Amino acid sequence: MADLDDDHGVESIRAYVRQHPDIDVHTYVKRGLNGLVYFGTRKKLKDEVVLKFYWSYPQFDSSEEAVILRAIDHPNVLKIHDLRFIKPNNAYFLSPFISGGDLQGHIDSRAISTREALRLISGILAGVTEMHSNHGLVHRDLKPGNILLDIDRMHPIIADLGAVKKIGTADGYTSESKATLYYLPPESIVDKRYYFQSDIYQVGIIMFQLLNGFFPINEPLKWLTAKEKKQLDAIVNGQKRFDFQEEAIKTKIYKGKLIDTSTLPAYLDGSFKRVLNKALHWDYTKRFKNASEFLREVHRLSSTCPSYLWESGQLLISHESGTEYRITTKNGVHTLERKLPGKSWRKDNGHDGSFESILTVAREN
């Protein structure tokens, strides 16, 4: 076995992976609060797999949620090959290895068109619909880092299923999870409750990120006001600084002010904002009633709006017909070009020179 460099890991887990009869474990990754992750190869099948360990109650291996979770067979939900309890208080899922990495890495590495964003959200919502409607399960930790990508097909797969819980009725709820703070829905902070609509809120945040709304997850201080930053600067104690920042973020979440849809790119049709405002409403009862309803609105956006891609100082607008428009801005002057299917780019002067007028022309097919 390769040197796993997991000396600071949980002893029972370290022993388990080294003695596994069916898997050659070769890599270890620590995922902070999300648990411990090992990668390996199944000896008989020769396929790459992932073992995700996390804290659990001893009765986990016979719990109803675990049995149902293993039974899920949907292309947008990570398949669970096996799940087991490891004494004294850990459990793990065994799942296939997905080579494309996670959606957060995709967001951080390249520009994403709205067409691609909507396709990804459609896949995520299809998986959420399966979990909600057919199994009564909520994920409770939906975020780009927990969405894997089959990069060849640009196919999203919901993963990190350790926080999944069952809800018995359509209007029922379970306890809040220890999800990443910035993705917690307001009701998790205020009432310590998590509903089916709470998953919808988290998918709304993912969509907001894909559409390039203001969500500085890597620089959270940017969420603070000037007054809050001044108050933070006056605090010397490290723990008190952390607590102040966390409380400031929580306040913004439960007041519905962490995510501001007015920060979406100005070129997006107003319909994008309307869909997100509903998915991200601070009152869970005013969000989409279910994931299927959210998915229908995403499909409507895909069918009625052109695709937008902002890259290298240019805005590319593409229509299903194959017609494309390119808007370039230099020294405050906007230029519009049009490209018909099979033709070359040609300048289009059918506007008054303002960005709004150019955008109106470019949105027409």
C-alpha cells in the first residue's frame, strides 16, 4: 500500500482502509468538517472508487435513510456501491470515482455560458427531484463543491451524501445540517429546521454562482459593510473576530440579504432574476413548491432566452437558430457584430450606439 500520509486521521479508519480485503487504497484527502476521503481501486473489478468517512451513530448501518439512499439509481445522483458502520462512531459510503472534479473548480477555472449554466442546473434539479419525490430525502448540503462533473458530457452528479435525511411528508422538516455557512437557508439559522424547499434554496445559490452573481466565497469579508469591517478591525482576539464575522453573515442570511440578485450581469434577461428571486426567497413557503416546478422554469429560460457568455472583454450572444452576436466595448464605445450560420462576422449598425439598444438587437433572433 502507498504511503497515505494520514497520520493525523482517525485510528479506526486508518486501520480499516489498510485491512480492506477488496480495495487497494492509494490516496488520502482530508476534507475539513466534511469528513475523510480515500481513493482506491477495487481488486476484482479494477475500477476506481472513493471511500468517504464521517462521524455517525452506531445504528447508522440499519437506518432507513441509508437503505433508501443505496437504492437510488439516477444519473444525476452519485451511485452508492456500499455503506458500512466502522466502530466506534464512523460510517462510510463507497462510490465510483468521477474524474472531472467538482463544480466549484469548474466555476473557478473558466467562463460559463448561461446555456451551460442552465444545463447544469437542470441536471442538478433532476437529481434533487428524484431524491425528494421518489425517496423523501433532502440533501442538506448542496453546493458546487458537492456536485461532481462527468466532464466529457458536462453532466452534473450530486455527491457528498453524508448529510442526507428523510422527511415523511411534503410539508415536513428535519433538523438543520452543518453545511457550509454561506449556503445555509434562513430557516436553518432561525428555526433550526430544514425543508424540501431548503434544498431548493441551495440549488438557487448554485445557479446564482453559475450566472456570475456576487458571491465571494473565497473572500467573505467582501460581504461585510464598511461599518462592519471597521468593527471587525477593532477586535483583537482571533476567536472573537471569527465569531463576529460569522454572526454578521448569519444575520445577512436570515434577513435575506446575503444574496443580491441585482448583482447579476446587466445583460441577463429579467426572467433570470425573477426565477432566482423565487428560489432564494427568505421565506421558504414562498419558494418553488418543489424541485420539479423550479426545473420547469429553468427549462423555460433555456427555451426562451439566448445564451450569454462574457469572456475576454466580449459578450457573445448565441441563439438556437445558430445566429450569433458579439458585443465589444472599447473606450466607452460599443460595437455590435452579427454572424449568421455558415457566414462570417459582419458589423451591425442597426442601433443607436447605447449598450441597451445594442442588447435589444442582439436578443432578437
